[in-house]
Amino acid sequence: MIETIVKRDGRLVPFDPQKITFAIMRAAIAVGGRDQALAGRVADRVVAELNRRHEHAAAEGLPPSPPSVEEVQDTVEKMLIEGGHAKTAKAYILYRYEHNLKRTKKESLTYSAENVPYRKLWEALCWALDKRCYSVAHLHDFIKEGRITELAAACEKFYEKEIETLLADILENLDALKLIIIAGPSSSGKTTTTIKITEALKEQGKRLVPIGADNYFFDLETHPKDAYGDYDFETPQALDLELFNEHLGRLIADETVDIPYYNFKAGRRDGTAARVKLLPGDIILVDSLHGLYEPMTEAVPAGAKYKIYIETLAQMKDASGSFIRWTDIRMMRRMVRDMQFRNYNPRQTLLHWYLVRRAELRHIVSRLRYAGSIVNSFMPYELLFLKARLAPFFPAFIKELSGNPDRTDALARAERIQALFSQIPDWNDESIAPPASLLREFIGGSIYDYH
């Protein structure tokens, strides 16, 4: 009976019951539930309750009044609690509260001042001041003065120093280690960093045994879509954490484990990727977005694992005096990488990024303080490559998204990046990036075999 609902800004929009199912399922997954049929039944009860109220108002002779978003969400909470789904209700309430904090521009529960790596930012800012590269405008100076190759070399040296410092700390704890975790948000440079650590530890006589967390994704048929038909793979609950932990525990107990193989084309686990047994002195390596999420590796004692966090800790300002956002840099990296290696249009990445960012703030950035080491992977000269590869796409993105109230997040990101590109000088010579550069993970031409 209900055909429309009232948004918070007063707009009247079509009522889509499927969105209620999506929201319930998202909350359920956050606490380990995956029953889509059950989520659908709860959503049906929500719709029935809303319709009952609508009928009651009509019987009283009151004019038809569509429910507000808040009324719909309150009803979801009521049906979850009355149905005995307390954990899912709690996750749903927390999700609503977090969004309210964001709307009112208050500090998030998960992204607070405690999570800011001030020491690493200070190091990055000191480097930027020393090299006179703390503003986008300085890139023009490096090109004009013929010193852009010098800047590239300095950026690469900074990253290599980050790796050296990290390795020194690992070596101090090497004998006790059973697991090394490399974590960080999307396109932060985990893969290259993993390769460099693997090579360095091999020289110390240690073999890292990689366990691909992606092989532990649940089958796609059990994974819900959002309102736009997009799958949310960015949450740790997209992984079978129970099986992953079981395998970690068995491996360090000297057992043999059959690692599953995830067929991404089919969207399901399909057979065995590898049979693994650790040799004396072997160390398990986990490269995952969610490596700092404690339930993912709780089978391994705290003293036997070393956690590394990687992030693009840029300390570089644009023309307005604002620091370039780390997440924007990584989104552009992912756009370039996905075009280069996965045949994805940057538009897909832009529209999907709100899911990436939501998961980063809730499950990744919020835990960086638990890392043993933090690696800064940002290189100021990469902005030249990102502009050269992506600038032609953004005018069309902005034109398409303008006026669409459901895509305000994507539009804001597109407009911000378009403004940034207008300040970056034109440069098309990617040869200044050495073959072993972390940037080659995204633009191609690396000496490493990523794929």
C-alpha cells in the first residue's frame, strides 16, 4: 500500500522494500549472520507493520501520509528486537548512530584522534618540507627546473627507507614469529610491500608461506547486494573467518591444510588452491585488507604475529590549503590498476568507492593503532601519472552525476579530483618510475609478477 517515503531532506521518493532487506542483511553480516531468506522475512514484517499503520490512519479518516525514513528505520529496529535478533538489532542501531554522527559532522566512533599516526605524519611532513614538495604547486617547479627525475628518486628512497625500518623491527622478533600480517586499505601498496619483505626475509633464511585470504570469500549467492546491485566485498564478514582461523591454527600446529580455491568468475569456492604444510622455520604470510581485524587471526597467539599497516600518508596541500585526501589517492590508484589489469571502467570504481570507504573507516583505519609498524607508501610524483591516465574521464562523470541526489558521494569525489587535476602539471613520461617501484603495481611495467 505504501508507495513513497519521505527522505530527511523532505524529498518524496519511491518506497523500495528491497532496501530494507539490504539494510537488515548488512547488519546481520556484521555479526556473522548470512541468512538472506530470514532477512527477507523480517523485512516483510516491517512492511506489514508500516502498511498496518497506514490502514489504521485511513480507517480513522486521516489523510494519507507516507512514512519517513526515520519511521521505517525505527520499525526495522522494533521487528528485529521482537523477533529475537538482538545482535543484528545492535549492529543496525550502531550503523544508524554512525551515520547520524557523519550527518551532523561529529567525530565517528571508529575514526577518532586515537587512530591518527601522528609520528608518521610528522616524518612525512618533515620530508616534504626538506624536499620543498609540500604543495601541488611545487610539482610545477620540479618540472620547470628539470628536477622531476630527482624528485622521483627521492620518493623511491623514502619508501625504501620505510621498508628498511620495518625489516629491522621484524628481525628483532623473528624467532618468535609464526605469522606476518600485511594490512591496509585498498590500493595502499600491500602487494609490492609484501614482495619486498618476502625477498628480504629469504636472505635471512626464512620462507614466508602466503595464505590468500581472498580464497575464503563466501559464495556469491549468499552475499547480499546493496541498493544499486553492487556486492560489498569490503567487509571482513565477506570472508569465512571461522574456516580461515581453523586453517591458521592447524598450520601452526604442524598439520597439513587444503587451502580452498575461490573462482571469482563463478562466484564460489571451487576445489583446492594448494595443500600446505609448514616446514621448520616457515612463517605464514597474510596480505589482507582486514589483517588488523582481530577475529581474523585470533587462532594465533599475539606474541607470534607481527602486524604491518600500509597507507598513503600524504602531507601535500592543494591550492585551497587543504591536504590531499589519502582515500582519493588510493581511489585513483585503483582506477588506474583496474583499467590496466581488470578491464574495469573508472566509473565503476568511483560508484563503488562509498562501500570501500565505509569499510575502511569501520574495519581498517579504526585499527591501525594495533599495528607493529606503519609504512607510508605515498609518492608525490605519482600525481603526475594519475592525472595523465584519468583526467579525460572526470568531466563526463561530473556531468552524469550532477543532479542525482542518490550519488552525492561519488559526485563530491569526482569534483574534488577534477579540481586537483586542474592544479597538477601535464606529464606523460612514466619512465621516471623505476621497474621495481611500488607505483608499477598500478601503472604496469614492474619487474615483479603481480598477476
